[in-house]
Amino acid sequence: SSCKLFYPNDPLKIVKARGQYMYDENGRQYLDCINNVAHVGHCHPDVVKAAHEQNQLLNTNSRYLHDNLTDYAERLSEKLPEKLCTFYFLNSGSEANDLALRMARQFTKHEDVIVLDHAYHGHLTSLIDISPYKFRNLEGQKEWVHVAPAPDTYRGLYREDHEDPVTAYATEVKNIIEQAHKKGRKIAAFFAESLPSVGGQIIPPGGYFQQVAEHVHKAGGVFVADEIQVGFGRVGKHFWAFQLQGEEFIPDIVTMGKPIGNGHPIACVATTKEIAEAFAATGVEYFNTFGGNPVSCAIGLAVLDVIEKEQLQIHATEVGNFLMKLLTEQKIKHPIIGDVRLKEEYILLSTDGPGRNVLKFKPPMCFTMEDAKLVVDTIDKLLTDMEKEHTNQEKTSTGSI
């Protein structure tokens, strides 16, 4: 009972998927607006082919030399700032964030972690401890965990009308560090999703990460950018969401998962040579049986090839801008906000945020302008129906005809 399905009252049985579409056992087609895991599209033929061909040759643990491993690390390094030049391959985003936490603590010799409110970083015990979204419903906040307000300029503590919300939010982190120091505690890392997801699809204001990194570095900590939900060109303008903060901002550690393997279990931690060497200095080797295996790396290479060949980063910009234009029109047209259910319209969409009132769009990158229009037209129809129903209820309650 602790394992939930989408639409639990009337769950879907999905038997096939291709591109941005999923199909149930009766052959009904659903437009998938949820699965950012199938980054370049469900069952993309190039990714399937790469997996099949490598599976026929070799799939073993990563104790052996293999070209796929070094080729993949080289390709990823081309997408990242030069100083992020050391790579660790794993099987899931949770594994990646757990390793990043271990690295930060080993490098800094500190224990404490600062996270953003409502954050979620994975399902391992170490990550539940730094995920307010989870620990508030479980054993509560550990003394080594510090929670900073999410840099939400729409509904957060400091909003768009504030004279300097960037500095105000960063100062909250600075204050947390000072309070921790007064208690004799030391900061190992500041963990943040580059675009907080569960927290409500928040876009941190430009310059926020730079100011936070300055405070964290001064305290002897490192900055960890969690790109597990939003990396690999999804933000359109850049390959990584942390790059929205500006070219001069470079995290100390970047974690990757979900879209990296298009549904295959692969993840990665990228970091600096200095942090990697400090991690190795323990004398305790890091080994992951399946992380970096030949098949996973072949799939990872294929995903990068498809992103480039099909120009999916440019595509994300174009379709995203079009979708934003349509949604802005809806914002003007509909003054109400309500519970929107799209499953009956054969569109799969989810909600997020502390109030579960934020529609979450993370479809496969092959999502088209036609798909965007279909979604917005459907939302328009549902909101219009809701407004009519609300108006009729008001008339009935006041005795109007």
C-alpha cells in the first residue's frame, strides 16, 4: 500500500509507448506530459538499437577497461564547465545524490547540509534526511540539516515586488550558516535542485546561486547542483538548468539521473579533480557493480547523439516559448484556479508544489507545438466548464435565475 500508482482510483495499465505517446491494453492513446525519464521519447529506435547491439557483445561490471566508459565521460565533459572533469557512474539519481553527499563531507571534513524548503533529493535514508518534502512526514529534521526558504519570487517569502529578492533569499542562507556556527556546527554542502521540482517548479532568480555559493564557500562548504529532473537540454537555452544563473556560476558537484538514460537505470556525478582526490584519499575505494557498464554507457552515448541529431535543445526552446505564450493567454482569460483533471481527456499530467496546485509539465523532448496546443485547449475547456459551474452555483445559492 506504500507503493502508489498514478490515478489510484482508476489506474492505467500501460503496455506500449512511443515518442510522446503511451497506450493502454485497449489501445487507447495518451499524450504523456509527465515522463521526463523518457527524455528523447519513449522507445527511441536509436537508443533501443544501441542497447541491443552492446548487449550482444558484452555487459559486465566496471572493473574492466572499455571504450564506452571513457567515450561517454569525454562526451559529457564537453557539455560541462572545464573544472567539472571527473565522473562517477551509478544506477539512479538517489545513488548520485548519496555519493555527492559523501564526497562533500569527505572534502570539507564537515557534516551539516543546507537544503531548500520542500526539496526532494531521493529515497535513500541519507537523502530522506535532507528532503523536507519527506522528513517532515517521518522522523523530522536532523540537527545537522538546515532548511532555507525556496527562492520563489511568485509566492515565496520575497516576491517580485521586493527591492532585491536575490540578495534577500541568499542572506537567509548566510544567516543559517551564522546560526550553525554559533552552535559549533560546520557546513559541508548546500544542496539544491537547479529548478526545484517538488517545491513547485520554481525558477530561482538569476544571481541567487552565485551569492549562495559565495556564502557556502566562505564557510568551507561546497555547492551541489541536482540536475536529476531538469538536465540534458530540457531548459532549452542551456544544456544544464544551473546555467540559467549565468556562465560565471559553476557548481562544485553536479548530479544527473532520470533523462540521462531515457528510461535505462544510469546516473552520474560530475565533480572537480580536487574533490575527487580528497574522496580517494580515504583509502576506501568507490565501486559500483553496474555503474558505467558497457550497455549503460552505450545508451548514454545514444541519448546524447539523439539530442544533438534531432536538435532537441532548440526544439525545447521553440515549443516551450509557444507553450508559455498559450498559457499566458489562459492566465488572462481565466481568473480562477481549481483542480484540473486531464486523464479523461487522454492527457497525462501531474501536480506539484506544497499545495499540490502547480501543473507539472515534463514531457519527452519530442513534445510538439501541436501537442502543446492540445493540452492548453483542453485546459481552457475544463476551466471554462468550471467557471460556468461556479457561476451557476452562485446563482442558485443567491436565488437568482
